[in-house]
Amino acid sequence: MRTIAVINQKGGCGKTTVSINLASALADEGKKTLLIDMDPQGHCAVGLAVPDEQIEQGIYDVLLSSRRGEPIKLTEVLWEISDNFELAPASIDLAAFEQQTNGMTDRENCLKDVLAAVARDFDYVIVDCPPAVNLLTFNALRASTDVIVPVETGYFSLHGLSRQLDTLSILCKQCSQHINVMVLASMYDIRTKMGREILAELRKNFAGRMFWTVVNFNTKLKEAASLGQPICEYDPASRGHKDFQGLAQELIATDTLVEQKKIAVAVDKHEPVIQASIQAKERKEIIEELDNNLESISSSAQELLAGLKGETKTRVKKDINDKLNDFYGARQLGNSIKFVTLYPRAQKVQIAGDFNNWKPQQTIMQPGKDGKWELAMELAPGKYRYRMVVDGQWQQDPYNENIELNPFGEYNSILEVKQI
């Protein structure tokens, strides 16, 4: 069984989207797949249309019971999503996991022990981790054979990548186990110059430590999530489905665990004493190789970030509006927020949010070149919710990954204005 943790401390990088759609794509390839939501926000259940009010028990109950002497079987909390695809949902109770297990021995291995009981039942386990380094993330890491770090192809995401890889290096040394760490470029927008440059630099600096598959920016992925469907069900002909299908096939092609298991079984059957010696030797070599691998990845991230900082300094004289036009979405610059979006066929684009009492007529975006729409406004520091109104149709901002469900069953886009 191959267990893959999807980890990134930075929010808005498409981590849950990757987890849901990768698990679904693996199931489509005929692999028995389990998706475990280790994020207290429980977005995996939302993204797969699992009714929150019907979830009586989740992964929290299984993890905690494993240390309290009254174990709940993982199979008791699973939801069947489709053929070969099951979900272990999360709940807000997970936020108390660290406190509830305080003082318990070996609490970082709760998930590992739970998965050991179903190792023969699944080919792949995908673990969607919280956007923080805590006991839940460490549990996922201890149970994993692989780590995927989704990276949005934007400049500021590189700060998160460098920090994340440094953290993973430290955690893996504590785990004393072999974990294959791979970088995945996500939310890639080929239309932006910055996106193209960063993808090229990522491939140059990370070489064999990065998936060749790229998850492109695709509105169909957002639409699928809002309807509680993986992309393979919502729109099998979409670019998003093809991307995750390619990612699943790339993962399967690199799966060497089956052969390793065969060797281990053969050694165990005929030469148990030799096996222990070989395992000890291999373990040491693997740990050393992993340390070197992670340090190399982290160094590459630091070098790439430093290089881009240098390039940024040479662009200081560039006009601010031209620089922001390399991006879509909402960006903060000083005390101003600039919204940039793309609707080539729209006649009118407005923004409605709690900053204007949800009155779109007060914030009308201005048309620009090539179908772009722009609006700059000043907002006080704080968290805001908003939606785009395109020719009278209300919708979430397609270029903003940060969303939350509203009372009408749709999604509001989230904007956080920081104090300067």
C-alpha cells in the first residue's frame, strides 16, 4: 500500500483539490484508493458532496479510539464515493486531537497503526493534511511513503515552498524513514508571464524531484468542487481531468513498492536473520539518501527564491499597474487592493462584498485590453467576502482559491487585507 501525504503550510495552493482529484483519478485507473481528510475544516467531504449532518464518526474517532483501548475500525467510518474510491471524513473535532492525546505514548503513530490494519485492502491512500505543521501533519508523515507538495506557480508561493521543504527535512529526520518528496506545480496559468517563468525555473532547479505533470488553472475544477464532484465525473473532457489522469499515471509508473515487497517476503521466508541485517543497512542508507535529497531540494528552493528576488529588484522601475497585470485575482499593494479578472465576452463586471453591503453597482470594474477587467480600491485591514457579478450573474472569483461556503449553498471568495 502506497500512502501519499499532500502537504503545504501555505493555504490556497489547491491542496484539497489535488487530494480529491488525484484519489479519484487513481480509482479510475483501477486502483483501490482511500482518501483520508486530516484537516479539521473537513473540505474533502464538502468537495465530494458528503452531507455533514450525516457524518456520525470520522477519522478523529478512529485515531483517538486506537489509543483508548476501544478501537473503532476504519471501515466503520468510510464513505463509498465511487468504485474503488472511499473517504474517511474529518470533523472540527480533529482540532482537539493534540490536546486529547496529550500524555499518550506513541501518539504520533496513531494514523500509521490504523492504516496498518487495512494495508491489504487498498493500493493507494491519499492524506489531505492541514495547512499547518502540527501533530496531525506529523501523523500523516509517519504513515506515508510519499509526500506531494503542491506549489502555485506564483512568486509569493516560493516563500511557502522553501519553508515547507525545510520543515519536511526536519520532520523526516525525526521519522527516520524513507519518504519520497515530490513537488507538483498547481494552478498554473499559461497566460501569465510570471507563471511561465516560474514553471521554467521550478523545472530547472528541481529536475527529477518534480512531477512532469502540471495541474493547469481550470475553472471546471472549481465548478466540480462546488457541486461536490471530482473532475472525472463532472467533466471528463476537461483539461483538469486530463491533468489529474496524467498525474495518476505518472505516480503509478513510479511505483516500485510491489517489487520491494516481493523481495522482503522472499528474504523473510528463507533467511530471516539475513533480512534483519539487510534492513538495518538499507535503513541507514535510505535515511542518509533522504536527508541529502531533502537538503538538496530545500537548497534549490532557496536559490530559486533568491534568484527571483534579484530579478524582482531589476523590475522595480516597472509601472505598478503593468506589473499587476501579469496576475489575475485580488492582489494587495500597499493600502490598495487591485482586482484583475478575465471575461472577454462580458458587457459589465462588478464586485459585491461585505465591504460594500453586497451592492455590486457601487464597485464596477473597468474594461481593459484583451478582455481584462480591473478595479483598484482601498480597504481597511481585515477579512472580506466577495463575489463577481458578470452581466448580472453572481459567481465566485475564478482566480481566487480562497473560498468558503455561504448560506445559499454557493461559494464566496475570501480576501484578507493585511496591515501595512
